[in-house]
Amino acid sequence: MAKKKAKKKTAKKAALKRKAAARKKSGKKKSASKKKTGKKKAGKKKVGKKKAGKKKSAGKKKSGSKKKSGGKRAKKSTAGDIDHFINTDGLDSEREKTIGQHIGYRYDVNLVPDYERLTPFLKKYMKTMGWSDLNWLEDVHMGYEESRAAVFDRNINGWVTVPEEMDLPDNQQDRDMIARELLIKFQMSPNHPMVELNKAYAKF
């Protein structure tokens, strides 16, 4: 009986040892498979980084191309001198050449008046009005309507042509001063269209 019990114990111990060994083997396999999958995932992330790097470099190239194209555009736009429409016919674009007429005002609206070129009439006008500058007349310039010198009157929303017999100077600043003087004189004239409108429609 004692021998049989001893055999059973040894058999149980051997079975337990086998189970423990099998568990160890399965644990090693799982850890190995985890390591492999982890390596693969890390590899994928690296590939993603490479792709992102390519995208960034492509973006940089695009921005560089924009800068280059912007530089080319800037070269195309040329700013003319203030006497551009005196020295040339002013037909710069293809559309203007086709219709034979300049599109838009024929002067530089940003031209700052030179107060040394004031006419005697304008000096007296400024003194009478108590102005230290030309006030609303600063943006009045000599324009050109149908190849004739003219000044734009906002009150009638139209061009007032300068008399053909009037000799005009050869620079835009002096012409602008004459245009300002003529505009004031025209608006003060009894022949101004606003006078007739006032007589026809005034309530008092």
C-alpha cells in the first residue's frame, strides 16, 4: 500500500511539473508575438513620419513657387510718372488700344499738391475761406475727356472741358492748379446747371 501511495505522489508531481513547463512555453510565445507586433507598429509609425516629411517639403516647394510667381507679377506692374498722360496718348492696355480711349481718370489721385504752384486766385480763395490747405480741392485734378483737357464736376456728375484757346503748362502739377481754379469759377458762375435747377426746384 505504501509503495502505491508513493507512486501516485510522484506521478502527481511529474504532471504538475509538465503543466508548469507548458505554461512557461506558452508565456514565452505570447511575449515573443507581442514584441513582433510592436516592432511592426513602430515601423508603420516611421513610415507615417516619412510621408509627413514629404508633404511638408511639398508645401515648402509650393510656397516657394508662389513667391516666385508673385515676384513676376510685381515686375509686370509699372508705375508711370505724373506727366504720363501729357507725354503719351495714355492707351496702355489692349482694351484701351482697341477702343482708342483711356479707361478711368487720367491722373494720379495720390498726387500731393505742391503749394508753391498755387495760382493767385487760389491763394486769395484759401485766405478768404480761412484754409491752411486746399481742403476739398486737393483731389481735384486736370483730366482728359475725348482727347481734350477737362475737370470733373461732382455736382453735375460730368466733365467740364477747358477752353481750347487756353494754353496749358507742360507739367501735371500746374495743370491741376488751373483745373481747381476753373472748377471754382465754373461753380460760382450764373451759367452753372445747378443755378437753373435751383430756380426750377427750390421750395423757398
